[in-house]
Amino acid sequence: MLGAPGVGKGTQAQRLMAAWGIPQISTGDILRELRKKPESEAGAIGSLAKQLMDAGKLVPDELVNQLVAERLLAADTERGYILDGYPRTLGQATWLDEHLGAVLTKLPVVAVSIEVGYDVLLRRITGRRTCPTCSRIYNVYSQPPIVDGVCDVDGTPLVQRPDDTEPVFEERMRTYHAVTAPVVEHYRGLGRFTEVNGDQAVEEVTHSVASAIRELRKQDL
Ligand code: AP5
């Protein structure tokens, strides 16, 4: 699942996870868990991740690839999985192509890029709130919780991500255009790729993403 910061990758990945019973693997979420751990457990990696994420910069490929390799070993990935926010550099895409070719040949990749304009992204980013317990995503403008500031599922107070400020968003967008846009072109070139309009209601985006994936997977049947 590809797309700019705030485009709706996590929202859609969570909905497909629930509908299809396959896991969402979000490198952003994995890194946020890592940075929460005490330094004695996470080592220097946790504080490096915090420093880079809070500045809107990418975490080094070797570290992220290693985290993904470990996650893909889990039994719940056997029927498939949704990669959310990964790969986002050409180095990561090349590593993934090689890793999947060598290790997991039964599960060919299809890539979906969600597209939304800048102003909508900015509003989504600044309005986003998340549950630190279950990771459910809300938005004060478009998807508010039933009770203000509290998760509908488990009652935990919602938080705003430290990288969801306008200056950090702008840096994340610069990184996206410079480093991640070529990944979109990489998958377009492989032909197992489609773009989806993310500027629709959440349910409509889910329908478009799910239809696109089913269509691309027909090539495998
Ligand atoms: P990451 O957590 O991956 O952030 P991101 O890619 O910038 O994406 P976001 O999580 O901000 O947005 P999203 O597209 O998931 O949108 P969401 O569904 O939440 O990465 C964070 C950082 O970690 C990076 O900057 C980097 O430092 C590091 N990192 C992560 N992966 C890495 C990697 N592979 N390599 C190196 N470094 C890495 O939706 C946003 C808001 O919009 C929500 O409030 C939601 O409710 C709302 N919304 C969603 N869809 C709709 C809709 N259709 N209509 C109205 N509102 C909507």
C-alpha cells in the first residue's frame, strides 16, 4: 500500500485486515512500538528511530528491511499480508523483490497507490488522532470518536502523533516526492500496480482498493 503521508494507507489496511483476515504490516507502527521500549531493550535503534521520525526523515533501509524480514517470519503471514508504508525507497523495493523471490515465491506482490491532493493531506494529518492501545485511527474532522478524545474500542485517551505538525508534514512530503515517488514508478513498471482516488469516503476507497487488488490478483489464477 503506497501513498503520501496521511493519504489513508493505515485506515485502508486496517479495514482490509478486518475483512480478509490477513495482517497489516505497518513499518511506521513497528517503529513506533520500538521507540516506546526502554533503551535497555531497544538499544540505540529506538532513539535513532525517534530522532528521525520526529524530524520527518526516513529510518535507514537496513534497519527497516531487518524489521520486515523478522515480521514476515510470523505464521499469520502465510495467507498474505498488507504492507503499509513499506517499501518507501528504491533500496527497500529492491530488497523486498529479492527477499520475496528467494523466500516467499508463493505470494506475488501487487501494489496499490492511494492518491490525494496536498490540502486534503494536510487536513487529514493535523486532524488525525490515534489510540495508543489498539492503534485505531480517528480524525477530528472526518472520523471522530463517539466520545471526544477517547477510543471507541477500549476507552483509551487518544493521542496526536509528534510528526503530525505542519512543519514535519512538509518535510515528510519532501521526502515522499524525492525518495518514495520513484518506488511508485518501480511498481508501475512491473505492471502489477494500480492507482486509487483516495479523496472519497473511507468505504468507497476500501471498495476501490479491494477491487483493484482482486483485479491484479486475477493474473495469478
Ligand atoms: P508512517 O507511520 O508510515 O507514516 P506515513 O507514511 O507518513 O503515513 P501516515 O501514517 O501518516 O498516513 P496514512 O497514509 O497511514 O493515513 P491514515 O490512514 O492514518 O511513517 C512514519 C515515519 O516512520 C516516517 O516518516 C519514517 O520516519 C518512519 N518510517 C515508516 N516506514 C518507513 C520505511 N519503510 N522506511 C523508512 N522509514 C520509515 O489517515 C490519515 C488521517 O486521515 C486519519 O485521521 C484518518 O482518519 C483520515 N482519513 C483516512 N482516509 C480518509 C478518507 N477517505 N476520508 C476522510 N478522512 C480520511
